[in-house]
Amino acid sequence: DADVVILLHREDYYHRGQDDYEQDNTAELIIAKQRNGPTGNVKLIFREKITRFENAARVEEQVAPF
């Protein structure tokens, strides 16, 4: 019996090679089960060139206001 179940979903992965799909590099971390905490979804940004996921909320904060 798992204490934590986390799933990762990247829509871009399933549309590779399709000309009519515009890649947006977003991902979703789905916390499906957590015995000692909340469940829910976290939006992420996938940096494909360096194979890294970043919290989308932090990335939006770093964007200059001008």
C-alpha cells in the first residue's frame, strides 16, 4: 500500500510529430494519493533542452512586467 502516488502528464509528449499541434511545454504533476497531506494538481513548465521541470507559478513571477 503506497503512502504517496504521484503522476506526471505532459500533453506535448503525445502529440510529437503532429504538424497541427503547437507545443507549449506545460506539464501537470498529479498528486493522486498522499496519506499525510493534500492531493491535487501542480502546473509545471518543462525545459526540454535541459530536461528539467519548474514550477509554473515561479516562472510566471519571474517574467518582467514590461
